[in-house]
Amino acid sequence: MAPHPTRDYCTFRSWRNDLAHGACALVETSVTHPESKQGSGLMGTVLAGRYLIEPIGATRCRLTYITRIDSRGRSAEFYNNALGPYNAALVGRVRDSFVPTDSGMETEV
């Protein structure tokens, strides 16, 4: 079986950090940009991407990630079986991007 072509995404992201109870949100969606260079692969589409980060204690938070993508040419089996572990790794990278300070109360990004 030949390998699948790579997928490129051109997304616009925006965030709000003035939500109720100290929460913040990041939203993303695909856009067409004149300077976007499509590589040798396919152009995937992020129909909707949502991150909601809510504090649940002095040193903890809850991350909710909801996404709807079309990666062009992937089967339903891919979305059901392979995308879950990929998204779990993505959320892990978000978690690991927050480096705790010595006091453990705040983070430096």
C-alpha cells in the first residue's frame, strides 16, 4: 500500500481570556490565504477547532478540545481509530507547554 500524501492546513486562530470564572478559549478554522504555499500534499480543512481551558483548583485546569476536520481522503476508519490517539498526543503537547514554576501556583509559557 502506497503512503498517504502529506496534509497541509492553513488556519486562523483567535483566543479570549476574559471568560467567566477565569476560563480562556482558543478557536481555529481554515482560511484561504494568498501567501499560503501548498506543499506536495493535500490541503486539509479545519471546519471547527475549539479549546476551552477552565481552572478547577489552584494548580489544575480542565482542557476541553472539540474539533471537526476534513483531512481529504481519509476513511471513516481513520477518524474512528487513529484520530483519537493523535488528538490525545496533541492535548499532551498543550499540557507539556505549560512549565510550572517553583511555587507551583503559576505557569510561564
